[in-house]
Amino acid sequence: MDFTLKIWRQENASAKGRFETYKVTGISSDCSFLEMLDILNQQLIDKFEIPVCFDHDCREGICGACSLYINGRPHGPDSAVTACQLHMRKFKDGDTIIVEPWRARPFPVIKDLVVDRSSFDRIIEAGGYVSINTGGVPDANTIPIPRANAETAMDAAACIGCGACVAACKNASAMLFVAAKVSQFAMLPQGRVEAKERVMRMVAKMDELGFGNCTNTGACEAECPKQISLSHIARLNREYLSARVL
Amino acid sequence: MSNILTSSIGKKLMMSLAGLFLVIFLIVHLAINLSLIIADTHEPFNKAAHFMGTNIVIKVMEIILFGGFLLHMFYGVFLQIQNWMARPKRYRKENYSQTSFFSKFMIHTAAIITVFLVIHLLDFYLKAKLFGEVPMAIYDGREYHDLGTLVINKFKIGSVVIFYIVCFMILAFHLLHGFQSAFQSLGLEHKKYTPVIRALGVIYTVFVTAGFMLIPVYIYFWM
Amino acid sequence: MTKLNARIPEGPLAEKWTSYKAGQKLVNPANKRKLDIIVVGTGLAGASAAASLGELGFNVKAFCYQDSPRRAHSIAAQGGINAAKNYPNDGDSVYRLYYDTIKGGDYRAREANVYRLAEVSGSIIDQCVAQGVPFAREYGGLLDNRSFGGAQVSRTFYARGQTGQQLLLGAYSAMMRQVNAGTVKLFPRTEMLDIVLVEGKARGIITRNLVTGKIERHFGHAVVIATGGYGRAFYLSTNAMGSNGSAVWQVYKRGALFANPSFVQIHPTCIPVHGDYQSKLTLMSESLRNDGRIWVPKKKEDVEALSEGRIVPKDIAEDDRDYYLERRYPAFGNLVPRDVASRAAKERCDAGFGVGSGLAVYLDFQESIQRLGKHVIEERYGNLFQMYEKIVDENPYETPMMIYPAIHYCMGGVWVDYELMTTIPGLFSLGECNFSDHGANRLGASALMQGLADGYFILPYTIQNYLASEILTPRMPTTLPEFGEAESHIRERLDKLMQIKGSQSVDQIHRKFGLLLWELVGMARNKEGLNKAVKEFAMLREEFWKDVRIPGGAEEMNPELEKAARVADFIETGELMARDALQREESCGGHFREEYQTPEGEASRNDDDFMFVAAWEYTGTGKEPVLHKEALHYESIKVQTRNYKI
């Protein structure tokens, strides 16, 4: 398969970026999107040019490092996958593919397609945990947890922190990311103890970092590689309002 | 720590409460309007309009209603500006995820509805309140503004009818997202009941906006 | 042999850890504040250690090369974590977990460490549940368990197919809580390039900021490396693209001993290689072997017909299928340990019965789907099946999966004593990057257990025994000549790399090296091949330093430079792996020497001559390293030939 790639190139955080056009040919349809970029980078290295920088690590859809906005969609045209799990068979031979970095004020571009997502760490730092120290905890089976609640908590906990929700949202809102963590703990008795403080601190941090506001458009849910549901945002709203009002 | 009125979720709370309040107001407004075409005379409509214009409780409600509108608009604009600021550099190719379609145009539909509101208020509300350019009618020995006649005269003009119909279609787009969105913002989400709320939202939107649209059409063609 | 004192406490096995804790030195709270600890790596071991040390009141600096500590490769572990809780009442105990681990490791692990691991395993589950890790539960609300290879009890706790992710996020959250509290300072996108020794003790590290390229110096009263394994040396592996063995290699070059480098684990259930552009292999959790049956055709005609596309797997009659694991190992069947399963797959493929490209076997769920229903299989493995389908474009509910072994984990690593301290005083090593607990083969679901045991429950104790005598050591300025020497050493190395401007990219050389390593030091090894490997790798090292091409500069974000530095270390590591495999004239666990096998093709261990840990001491690049031996003694277990047949 042959493709024309239009890729965002930017030397560093302060440089003014631009789109560059590249051609890759003879790509196998079983090739993953990132392997296709590897092939492009090999071509660039052969020509003594600077390869395209992009974040990637596990290449099996779990670390959340990849952050490519492909043809208008975070992680590209396939659903429920990250860019590393996207295969070229999802494109048509001869396609032009536009690759951009995540765009959001709290995700500044570092280089080319690499963005700084440390704001997500700041949000977790503000309260995305159960405040217990190592040791001195009760036996794991002391508190039975209804299976359905544990499953809902797991649905939320599946978040890989890639930031596709922010990238997809027209408002660059981080609500789905925050909701996933708040919701996970809200469903478990261990997390309920400090549920109020947690939700207030995490929402305050999210606002402070300059993410947009949620307008319930649902783009986050549609693009989330782990298919985290909007119902978690409703739960976040509920948790927040009950913490504030009640 | 931010407070309930300034945090992102707090602002959404305000948006949704004000929005739901306006949703209720639309039903009341529609009920009165329908009386104009259902009844044989303008009497019920004019009396209702009079009651709405003079009753002290309604006067208070009127202020709350204006407050509701202002709050909804203020927060809407405020949120939108913040949302634009959250993405200073836009994408070359915008996201086209399959989601609630109308949700992407809430600020645009809102702007049109605001323009409509201004014109609407100038046409009827302010005419009756300030300018006194309204003919009078007498029922049971008391004088009432004959707003009914004013309305009917207005809707005999084809361009006005079209303008109203277009604006209500825009309102429908706004409501199609807004109705269920308000419940989501309030955290009222449930596996069983959310589909019901969504369906109610669609029924409400169709019923209310069709009702409002029916009036000018009916007047233009049949009255 | 003074170098290798494992410092195992006296007394009966079951009481060693208790008596160690009773007798160890501690640091009082006021002094903890005065002590700095560097933790490199933020996977399960690193993050749990950083969190626990921070909670105790030490000043911790945590480093990771990823953009966030949450992305460490522990996140990719799928199947589960073992613990001797005996919740299912099926006869498990601390002793049995210890026994299975020692036996699974083919009697090449240190007994006292393994027993301690089994002892603290239960606390890990308690800790994780308290942190809000959403483990799978039964309808009664209590924790669910499943069985894993190499065990006859169900002791594996899991969170769908994402157990590693959930445990890592738990440890990451605990660490972020300490970041918020100010006790842990985080350095993401920062790679450790060298360790700094002052008067023979580990006192700091030299790092490169991966965003700016800046070389930085950091001081610590102690240094902890928890940087994982070196499996990426093989180029194709289940490890993450950035996973590397450089921290291990640098401390080895500074005097820490490297133990059992040839012990690498080959995981039997990975998606087979499908093209030369491929960058990594994807693992399918071992838990699949609970319900999947592994087979290849019995008849060569069928193999041919399959490869020509004339028939599909379903067309092959039950009698014409060779369920070779069930045939060879009736007692454990499809749940034999990983090394056994991997070798059996290779044996069938080498004999010409492989399917797909010839290097694959079937993992079939038809029987389970019929027995349990599709929904049960979907509930258990839904995300794995989806992952398989995304990659291979075949539906495993309808046609069997194709799998083949791939490099997955390194049992070998930095030599540590009972306190997890390396031969460099003040330098500790945790998790996969040390060698201690898995011997020659690791059992499934034990890596997560070891990483968290080391970080939560072992290092926070043992490091105090060392630091108690450091309370009078003030923080050292990083202007000391030792820091300067280490920094200039790194600068020279990077400059040299940048100046080569050769003709091959890092990946091209790495791929070439990886293939050689797989061929010569992979699933089956022999003397001739290993001798060849030592020579070839030395040549490849020369080639690399003459011909690698790194575009861009060193003072900016430059992934090619990062990779180059890692590959340079991998090639040298490969040399040591080959030497270690050559020296070990026996077959045990993941190390299979073709010369040492039984007539049935099973591994033939030589306990008389090789029941020791091979710890290597660096003497210079290209020079023969010195072998030190730590003899292994088993007091509480009868050493026997591993038998999964009856």
C-alpha cells in the first residue's frame, strides 16, 4: 500500500510548526500505524534527515503513550484501539493521512507529535488515590464488595491516561479522565472514605490547569480506546455536587 | 479550592438548572399561546396575558425568568470562552466523532435564539409594556390589551411566519441536546432511566417546538 | 569469594525474615528526613518502593524515561498476581507457594528470598485492595482466584486481563500521593546513564533529560534501581520499545555483579511474527491456557493443506490433532510451566508440524466454548480476544488462535544479597532487574508479586539497615570530582556516538543483533553457537561503534540517540549472556542446552556441578569477565527432577 502523509513538524516547544508531506510506499496492510512511521523514519534517516518524534512505548495498547491525532480522530479511524493497535488495513491504498499532535492548552507540544501530558499526573497528585500508607491494612476479604460495583470500578479503572478524551473534545475538557478515577474510587468502599475531598481537589486541579468545560458532547466516549462511558462523568457530577451541596 | 459557582462542574450545574427552568417556562408559554387558536375569541388569551402582566406572583416569577435567561446566557458565553481558550491552536482536521450532533453547535444555536428573543420581545412584550401601541378590548366591563389581535396581525405577514418557524427549528436543535444534557450535568444518569430521559427530551422538543410553529402557520392560513 | 556474601539470616527457613526484622537497624523519623534516596524506574517495584519510602519520611527522587510513571511496562502484565491466601481452600500455603516457585525455577533460586516472597505475598493483596485496586470478585463479593501454569492450586488474583495495569496504577497513585506530600520528587522523561560512587559507595546518578538533552547530576545516600529486564536485547520481544538494560549494564560496569544473565524467559503464548517491519511481539496472557487447548496437526499432509489454504483448522478431525502438551504432560496438560510449554512448541515446529508460517501452534477454545458457552469465555478473555482480532484480523471465537513463544522476561539480573543490596554498598536492585527469586524460570503471575513484595515490604525494611549507619553522612554536593568524572564519561560517550555518522540506523543494527541473539542464545543453545555468539557480538559491537547513524543533535529530544545508547549496552549484554550460557553446561528452566537433554527431549539438569548462581564481574569491554559462584543450598525442599507428567 502507498500513502501520502502530512505530518506536523515542530523542532521544539517554542518553534513555530508546520505540516510536511512525505510519501511511503509498499506498506503491508498488516503493518501497524507506528510501524509505518518507523518505516518513514528509516527513510528519513537514510536521507540524513531528522526522524519524526512521537510518543510510544508498549505498542500493545496499554501504556497510553501514543498520542496521534490521525485524520481528525485521536488514535485514528478504528474504534476502541490506540494508535499502536491501528493497522494500515484500516486505510485505503493511496490515502492521504494527516497526523497531528494532541491539541490542548494543558498539553503543550514538546517536539513534532510529542506533547507534555504531565497535567494528568498533577490531577492524580491532587487526589487520585486512597490515602493509606503501606502496611497495617485489613485482610483483603474483610469487606465484601458487590460484584457489579467492582466491575463498574474496573470499567472506569481501565483508563490508560492517553489523553484522547481531551484531544477529541471540542472543549479540550479532561472530564472523562477525571471521572474515570473519581468513579473507580466512588464505587469501592475503600475509596468512599475520602470521596468528598478527592472529588473537590481533583476538579479544582483540573480547572486550574486550564482544561475546558464539559458540554456533554460525548466525543470523549466515542474516541476513548478503552471505551470508558459517559456515565462516569455523570457520576463525577453527582459526586461533586453532593460533596459541595450536601 | 474553587467554589460551586466558579468550578467547571458548578458552572454546568447553573447552566442546567437555568436551562431546565426555561424548559418549564416554554410549556407555560405554549399553553397560553395555544389558547389563541383553540378558543373562538381572543378573550382567554388576552385575559391570560393580562394576568401574566399584572399578577404580583407572576411579576416576581418574571424577574426570576429574566434572571434564568441571563444566567443561562452568561454562563453559556463564559463557558464557551473558556472552552475556546482551552485549545489555542486548532486542528487542521476537526474531530468528527459520532456523538450528539447538535451538541457541537450549542453556542451557535444559542446566538440565533438570542437574536430571536430580542426581536420577539420588541414585537410583543415591549409594545404592550412600554409603547402602548396595542389596541384595547373590553371583557366583563374591564379593559384589556388586545394582544391577540396584535399577534394575529403579525402572523399575517409571510416573512414573519417564516422567521418564527426557522427560529423554532433552531430552538429544537438547541433543546435536542440541551434537555438530556441538563440531566447528565446534574449527575442524573441511570442505566434504566437515562434512555427514558432521552426519549422524553425528544418528545418534549418535538411537541413544544411543533406547537409554537403551528400557531403562526395556523394564523397565516386559516384565521 | 568474599564478594558474594548473601547475608542470609540464621535460623530455620520460616523464621529467617521474622528474625531479620527483629534484629535489623532502623532509622528514626528525624533522621529519615535527612536522608535522600534515588529510585530509578517507576514500575511496580520502583513506584511501590518510592511510595513506601516517602511515606516513611525519606526524601525520594524517582526517575523514569517515560513521560509519566504510570506508563512503566509493568502496566502490560495481563494475567494476575500470585499470593498464598488460600481463599479457595484448595490446599495452598506459604510453603506451597515457596515450593512451587523453587521447583518452577528449576532449583536455581535462592531459598531464603523465595520463602520471604511467599511470606509477604498475602500482604500485597491486602495492600492493593486497600488502595482501591478493582480485583475480580465472585457474586458473594469476595475475591476471585484463577489457576496459572506450574501450580495445582488457584492462587492467582486478577483484574480482568489488566492486572499489571491495575497494580501499577495503585502503586503510581500511592507514589503521587507522596509527590503531593512533598516526600517524593518526580523526574519523568529522564534517563539514568551512569551511577556515581564515592569512596566505593553508591552516592548518586548521572541522568539525561530526554526533552532538553541536558546532562544532570543527582545525589542520594542510597540508590535503588528498579529498571526491569533486558529482554529488548532480542529486538523482538514482548517488552516495551523503551525497556532497556542500560541501568543494569552501567552498574555492572561500575562493579556490581551480574547474575545468571543467560536466564531469560520465553513466553509460550505470543502472537507469531508476521513481517520484517515488525517492531514488537504481543503477548496473549498465559491465563488463556486455562481454557484453551494447544495442538498442531498429527499429519504432515494436513500441515501442507493448511499452509496452501485448502483446509481450515476446523476441518481437521479430533483424532488427527496432536494435543502435544496433554500427550506429553498428562498431570499438568496445557498448564505446564512456560519454559516447558515453549520448548514443546518449538519441538513440534522444528519437527515440521508448525502451522501458519511454520512457526506457530494452535490455541483452541472450541471445546471450552461448547462446555461453558461463548459468554463465559468472553467474560474471561474478551479483551484478549479483541486484541488478537485487531492484530491478526481473525476471530478467535471461530478459528483457533495461532501462538508462538517469544522473549518475555529476564530471570537474570543484578546480583543482590538477602537485603536486595548489590555488591556495591548503598546500591539496591528490585523487581525484574535483580536476579533473586525466579531461578532459571519464573512462574506465571509471580513477576507482579515479586515487584510489589520488593517495593512495599522488603526494601523499606532492608534499606534502613544500611542507612542507619549513614545518618551522619551529610548531603554531598554534586560538585565532587566523582560526579564530574561520571558526567564527563557520559558526555564523551554521547559525543562519540553522535560523531560516528555511519550508514546504518540504530534499529537496523539492533534488528540484526536481535536475530543473532534469538538464533544463538534463544530457546535452544549449544556450545558451537554460543562460541560463535561471543565472537559475532564482539564484531557487531565494533561495527556499531563504527557505522551507526544518529541524526539530529545531543542537546535536544533525540530518540535515535536514546536508542543508540541502549543498543550499545544490549550488544555488550548479549556477549555476557552468551558467556553465561556457555559456562552453564546443563539444561535448566529457560536455559536449554541441546547437548544436555534426556532421550525424551526433556531438560537435563546437573545439580552436582551447576547448583550455583553465576555472578559475573566486569573487567573491561571485550575482556573476559570473572565468574563468581554463589552455591545454592536447599534445606526445606527435596531437590528433584521437575516432573509435570504425573
